[in-house]
Amino acid sequence: MFRRLPIATALFISISYCSLPAHPAQSQLEKNIEYGQKAFDQTSYAKAQRYWKKAQLEMQKSAPDEKLAKLTEQLGQAYYQDGKFADAETQYKQCLELTKNLNLDQTAINGKMTELNAKYRSIDLNSFDETATKFSQTVGCLNACALNQEPNHHVDINLAKRFQQKLKELADSFLPKNPDGTTAVPPDLEKAATGNGGPEVKQLRLDKKITFDLVNENNGNIHLANIQGISFDVGLWAKLKELVLMQNANGPEAEITAGAFGVEKKVKTSLPQAIFDRMKEGIAKFDPFSGQQSASANASTDSTNAVTGNNPGTASGSNATDEPTMPPIAPSIPPSAIVTPPGMPPQN
């Protein structure tokens, strides 16, 4: 026969059980943060990005705080480790803005920005002269960036869509006009275009993505290698492969490598000094890493630029002079530059 508990004892046990601390289920926000950290620790950076992006969007619905700043820095690090440097830059800049507004310590995010700026730089297209800026707008240039691959640099240029236009029409839109409306061709430009007696370049074609490597040569030459995304029509479509600008005793020269149907030819042509200088100045804009003392020496400047919205590491202002400038025009390629395989008709 069971003994009955006293009523007071039973009541005490019931109250004690009900007053035990509750363990609420983990929120979805906390799960996304936790799962993102586990994925990051396992080097599954794409998965970490998905979880942390969801958590960031949820946290952005409330007032910004230190947790949001920290998560934004972590998301940037996930992009950085995944090689998505443009996305990493975006997140780091947001983190800099948050830490500034919340009066938080910026040591960690400044270190991340320094690390990123030593490897990746977005290129400010507005840093080019007025004519070059107009040209980039005409072809629909969205953005450009450079990757530091010591001792060389890799450049990516992204267009909104594939661009193709007759070269004469394109040049006419940039060259100065005579009073009667005809195009006034500067003597140095005319010499560069016709001095070789080569074939007429009919059209220029640019792919949506243009890439090349800036090769650092100790002799001072400017060498663009592994060019992709640039083609021209000289009776058939040829792809530009390499370009080397050199200053010799007899004057400046350009060495051009072009190819069609698996056949490549390399030719060398002299350049007027004015054209050479324009091309050299324009190409230099795609090398934002040269002339740096050290990445750490620029950390504070880079961080300030990131907060104020300026692109770090890019040249600022314009080098335009009172003299009118034209976009660099590549010299014509002699007939020997392109070889048409037997039985292959020229493409119009």
C-alpha cells in the first residue's frame, strides 16, 4: 500500500519543477551564425557566405550594433578567402562605416583592409582623362580591377555587354572636327594609322570581359601579355594577344602579337612620340600597386578612403592638359601580321 505525500510536500515539488530555467529553442538567426562559423572553419567559404548573408539581412532589420559590425567583417573574410575580392571590399567598407558610426575599435578591420589592398585594387575609371572616360562610357565599361600577382599584375575589365563598332565611326566620335564638320585628323595619328601601309582595320570588337597581365620588365618596357577579349577585323577577325611598348634609340616602338585560326604573327612598328606617351599613360592607370612604400604605410589612408567612398589605391584627378587628347589608337598591322589558312575566306 502506497503512502500518500503530504499536500504541502507535493505542492512544493510542483512549484520547484515549474520554476526551473527554461531552454528556448535556438533562433534561426543564431543558427545561421553558428552554421556559418562551422562552414568557415571547414573552409567551405561559399556555404559560410550563404549562412552569414542570411544572418546579416536579418540583423539589418534592427538598429546596427557591434554584433552586426563583427558579422559583416566575418562575411568579408569569407569572400576574401573565396577569392571574391570585390565582394570582400564591399563588406569591409560597410564594416568600416559601422565601426566608425558606433565608435568601435577599427584595428581589426583596418588590418583586413590592408591585407586586401595588398592583393586587390578596384580601379577608379574616373581617374582617366576626359577622353578616356568618354570612351569607357561609350563601350559600356562597368568596372575594372587589378590583382597583385608579384611581380606581375592581372587586370579585369567588365563591360555591360559585348561591344562592336566600325573603327572609323568610333574614331570620328572622338576626333576634333573642322569648321565644315569633317574630322580633323592630327598628323601624328594619321601617321600611326597609315605609315605601315597595312590593311585597313574595319571594326573593333570587345567581349564583355577583357583581361590581360601587366608584366614587369626591368628594361622599362610596358608588356601586356595574355590579352583576352579584344578583336579587330582586317578582312578576317583577329585576336590581340600581346602588346609591348618600348623606347629605343630610334624612337618608340610597339610590338604586337595577333592571331587568327590558331596562327599567330608578331610584328613591330614605330610609333609617334605623342601616341606612345598617350598609350603609356593610359596603361599605367591599370597598375595601382606601383610606387607604394608598403601596404601598412597606407592603411590609414585606405581606411579613410573606404569610409568616404573613394576607391583606395587608385590615381585621383586627371592628367589632362590644355592639349586635346585622343584615346590610344593601335597602329595598323601589316598584311604579314595575319595569315589566312588555305581555303578559308575572309570573314566580313
